Amino acid sequence: MGKARAVAAIPGLIQLLSDDTPVEPPVCEEKGNWRGAGMDKTTPGEMAAVALSQIGREAVEPLVAALRSSAWQARANAAFALGLIRDDRVIEPLISATRDPEARVREKASWSLGLVGDRRAVEPLSVALKDADARVRSKAAWALGLKGDERSVEPLILALQDQNAAVQSQAAWALGLKGDDRAVEPLTIALTASNEEVRSQAAWALGLKGNSSAVAALILALKDPNAEVRSQAAWALGLKGDARAIEPLRNALNDPDEGVRKQARWALDLRDMKIGKRIRMRDKDIDVDVNVDVDVDVNIDPKAKPKPQPKPKP
């Protein structure tokens, strides 16, 4: 009975998709459960989109039809809702929506394509990396980061040179998730970007690469003027376990920033732990003390920060 009532509500909810009236927090106390952090307002249209996504498959065709609405708000909210429904019928309509004349619709469509595990989304998202609107390009980079498809690597590398720092940062994050060494050199260059967030994200991404060619650049990043960049570099060097980083990391224990010092300590302790395990495996009679009193917490501050978070966000 509950499902039947929900399905009966679909036409009314579709009508609400175009309602862009801001709703203050006291009116919508529960919105923080589904929107991104720091988002203080929602709209009836967004709330209707969430409700439609929860109804599921029965709402797909009405939502696809709403992508043809004359109101861009309705199209954007429809694209948002379709991204939350697992159904193959949403793919092609969302791909078409990446070519919508309104940037906010293209942005939502790109975000939604990031959530669908379908290879068809890679090419249109790569095209969206060249969109005239920076918000669309940023969402496209985020979405491609979730795609385990090597076709996205070269477009993302090009996006590291985008004029917008937010797009560069998102591209660096996405490349960090790719197991492809082609990204190492461009990310190393990004360590010298003028924007500190780009440098920080590049350091994070390089930490995930099983490639030692970036170690020297990461060591230099330990002297970056921005503490967050230095912290990310220390984290990345901890994962590398390269002997060249030992002395620079020891020097970082005297960094003026507490977060950097903490990350450097973690990196050094992690390396000690790895060395101890390797020696024990070579010779079981050798007792290597890796200082069990040291709290080696591999989750201490890993800086693995997908941005934006994979949550439904307008």
C-alpha cells in the first residue's frame, strides 16, 4: 500500500521540480542528511527530487520527461534525481543533459554520471571537461575520478592546466585514483602550481602512486609555504617508504605547524614498521623491535579527501 501511494505521488512531485524557492533550515530540518556540508538552504524542487529518487524505478520515465521541461530548475533537479536511481535507462538521458543550454543542468548531469557505473559516461564527461562553465568542468573531473577507465587519464591530465584552480584541484584528485603512471609527471608539475589547494591535492594524489619518481619533488614540497601542502607531502612520503625521505621527514618533526609534525612522525613510524616486518620475513630468528609503544595509526590523518564528497549535492 505504501508503494502504491508513493507511485501515485509522482505527478505531483514532478510538478514541484521547478520550484526554486529557498527553504530555510527551520523549515527543512532534515536536509543535512542528504545535502553537502555547509549547504544551508534547499528548495522544494530539490526535496521533490530526493523523494522521487527514493521511489525508484517507477519515477525514471517521468524524470526523463522532466529533462525536457522549459524550466531549467526542473531539468536540473530531474538530472540530480536520476543520478540517485540505479537503472540503465538513466544513462542516455543524462548524457544528453550534459549538452543542456543551462550550465546548472549540465553540472547536475555530470555529477549524476559520476555515480553510474557505466563506461558510456566516460566520453561525454571527457567532453564536459572543456565546458565553458568551470563548475561543470569541476564536476566532470570529479565524476571521471570515479570511473575505472583509462580513457579518462589524458583528458584529466589536460584539465590540470585548466585556468580555474578548483578544476585543477579536482583533476588532481581524480588522477590520484587512477592506477596509471602517465599521471605522475603532470602531478609532479602540479606540485609547483600557484594555488595551494592544487599543490595539496597533487601531493595527496602522488602518495597513491606506486612510483618513486615523485619522491624528490615531494621532499621539496616539505618546505612549501603552506602547512597543508607540507602535511600532504609528509603523508605521501610515508606511503612511499623511500630512504631518501628519512632525513627530510626528520627535519619536518621541527616544523612550526603541529599537523605537519604529526604527519611526519606518522610517516617515519610507518616506514619503521614496514622495515621491521620485512626483516622478520627474511629471518625469523631476528627480533627487530619496531617500538610497540609508538602509536602507529595508519589512519592518523591520511588526507584522502575526495572533493566534492560523493553525496547528492545541488
